[in-house]
Amino acid sequence: MTEQQVNEQDLLRQAKAGNLSAFESLVVKHSPGLYSFIYRLVNNQTDAEELTQQTWVKAWQNISRFQERSSFKTWLFRIGINLTLNYKTRRRPVEKLAESMTIESKHLPEEEYLRKRRQELVRCVLQELTAEQRTALILSVYEQLSYKEIAQIMGKSVRAVDSLLVRAKAKLHELLLPAKKRGLI
């Protein structure tokens, strides 16, 4: 085990014993990745912030039940995905306004425009995938988790995850092909 893994194990042990500052250290360590993951699922800053907060509350409430059969991150992301999927089934999609009107950028305006257009295109295309395909792809590409970790988070077999990713990538390729032909990506 690396020193970082030992430190996380120690923090987990302390958090399970009720040490709030140890749990806060886990929050600091894992919040950026958790927020990023949830944001990619809901595509809305406010909802992602709320769901991230709910995930941490639920994790704290259930930390004593964490049996360490998987990594803490895997367990945490599983809580996050469950809350997110429940939220999405209860709430109908709503058109969102631009979340930020001003952005500081090192890119030239034209490059920035094209970069944002590509990002928006990928975001829209991701929404065309099934929820399971989108989740598996986000965990694989953006979170860089192994198939085994993804399988644990999604409650599926490694083979099922592989199948989801193959179908997701094929669908993405199909949906992005017209944009590629026009030189948009």
C-alpha cells in the first residue's frame, strides 16, 4: 500500500469511530472528483452541488456500515450515483440558462468559442446515451476508473461494464460523425 492509501485507511478508521475532522479530510480529498462526476450526470451546477452535498450527508450517516469491500471512492460514488438516478427519475429536465456569462480564458476568442462549442456538442451527445451507458462512460473517461471499480459502483459485472462501454462508444461515434465531417470536432 502507498502512504496515501495508508493515510486514507487511517482517516476511514477514525471517521468510522465518529471523528468528524477525519471525515472532513475525506471530504476535502474526494469532493472535486465527486462533484465532477455528478455534474457530468446532471449537467447542471446547482443540482450537482446539491447532490454532492446529499452524497456527503448520506456517506457520513452510513460511514460505520462501510465494510471496505471496495475503495472508499467506489463506495462514495455508488452513493452519489444512486442519489443522482433517484433525483433524475423524480425530476423532469428543465432548460438551463448559461451558468456563467463571463469566463477568463487564455484562449483566443475564436478558439474559446470552438472549444465551448465542442464541449456543448459532447454534453448534448452524452445525453443521447442511456443512463447506464453515460454513467459507465463518465466513470471510465473522466474519472479514469477501472472496469472493476465501475462494476462495483454500478452494481454490475465487469463484462456488463465492458458491454456498456462498447455500446456507448459506438453510439458516440455514430452521433459525432456528422460533426466530425463538418470539422466541428
